[in-house]
Amino acid sequence: MKTSEVLQAWKGILAGHKPSLSIEITKECPLRCPGCYAFDAAHLGGEGGLRELSDFKGNELVEKILAIVDAEKPLHVSLVGGDPLVRYRELEMLLPELDARGVHAQVVTSAFRTVPAEWRRFKHLNVVVSIDGLQPEHDERRKPATYERILKSIAGARVTIHSTITGQIAARPGYLEEFLRFWCAMPEINKVWFSLFTPQMGAEGPELLTKEQRRFVVEDLLRLRLLYPKLDMPKGLIEEMLAPPASPEACIFARTTKTISADLKTKITPCQFGGEPDCSQCGCIASMGLAAVGNHKVLGPLTAGHLFFASDRVGAMWRGLKRSWTGETVEPEKVEAFTILQG
């Protein structure tokens, strides 16, 4: 994160804006991936599922998203789904508008459809392709977005690879290095990210990592980041995986990101996972990255996290004042005690 971007985000937080916006631009996806949080029954808080929502197409979708962006004034917008490439015609209209506004956009896709090489012209775009491990496991879980199809879809493009590490992957020594060896050799790959599987509270299954597996993965990533420059995960980010934020209230990512579902009005809380995520087992790369930023010492014992949480409280008060002045009938956001400041 550049200093200018941090200062711009801080200014927005003080003004009552969340610097990040995540929009599920469609409920449609050709995949049926095991463990997908977007289609989990808990994702929307138990009030129906993503596929039950109404969504939009064509100019109406583009205009509504741009209206949200202009109102929220985010620095960063993630376009997720479903799979955003289901709405590829709308993306062709939307991405130039976001780029012209100077908004950093991220399209998260399975690459079941071609990622246009022409998108490389956008200065503020990052296309993230989700991969579930090496080819045998991935092809079984994510067909029709198989390795073969992905390689055809990204030819000539520039993308980031993101893979979620599950308990099954963590149990196999050498797996992550084999994965990196394959993908880092591709000229289309700009960088590689890993997250750890984050379950809902009370969830069970082979996807969950044990504490021992989590420690092993962290040690392995710390080693691999020195061998594979495209593994874009700083040391501090990786180390945060050993002690993730204890709750959504203590998570800078959750506090700075507004997530909206496919009907463009349903808010997903407390973070992009929805439902009741088990924060003690969180491994979200965005959460870990901002936690590392938050733990950065600014002056003596004062951290960037201290400044953020204090600024967020000021911003929440400012939002409340604006609502009282405008007569907006919006339920005030709950502001919890700043656990990072306690003790």
C-alpha cells in the first residue's frame, strides 16, 4: 500500500466512508464448488440464499453499480459473484468507467470464460483467478473451469492467481511449492496469493486446518516467498495467520469494507463471508494484510491500528450526524468497543 493511498483512505474513514466496496454483481455461476462461501446457506444471514435474490443485467446493472460507487466513494472495488464473467458484456462497459474515476477495481473469477487481453490497458484493474490447488484436485472441484480451460482463458492477459489452502492441501508436504512452480512459470501471471480456508462457526470437515497444519503452512510460506518472487505475500502478512483478528470488530478489513449482494441492496455482514465466520480460524489474505498494516508501529507503542479504530469511531459519529441532519431513516451502524485499545 502506498503512503498516498493510506492517507486517502484515512481521510475517507474520517468522513464516514468505507474505503473498500465489494459487490456481488451476479448470482449466476456455472460452477458448483464444494465449500464456496457465496452459496453457503449462512452467507446472507439465513434469510434465503444468493440464488434466490433478484439481480440485474445490461445497462441497468452498470448504471446501478456506478451510482453506488459514486455515492460510497471507495478507493477499491471488488467485483465478485457468482462469477462476474457471466456479465462480461456489462464488465466491458463498467471497467472503463471505474478506471476513469481512478478507482482500483478487482474482478474475481474462475476464468471459465476468456479474460480479454485488452483489459491490460486499465491502469487500476487486477483480475484474480481462483484456483483450488493442483490440477487433479482443482479439475474435480471446479469443472468446467478446469486447468486446460483456464490456461486458454488467460492467454495474453495479466492476472493474479489466488488459491485457498484447505486441510487436505496442508496435509501434503511440498504441495504449495509444486503449485508455485507451475503457476509462477506462466508469463500471464503477475502474482500469486494464498488464503487459508475460513469456516463458519461450528463447521466441521476435511477443509478445516488444524493448529499444527496452520503453523506448518505459515513456515512453508515464509520459506517459499524467498524463492518465488511472484508470491506476493510480505512476511508480516503471513505471520498474522498465526493470530488472526479475534472478531469482526477487531478486523480492519471487516470494518473498512462494505459488501453488497446481487440485488444491490442486501448488505452482507460482518464481512464478505457473511453468516457467522469463525474468526479464530480466519485465513483471508485481505484480513491478514490489513492486520499487518494495523500492527505497524507509527510512534512508540502507537500503531496504525490505533489510529484506524479511533478514526473509524469519528467517522461513525459523523455518519450519525449526517443522518440526523438529512432525516435519513437508516439504522445506525453498531460501534463496538475498540478491543485493540483495551488493556
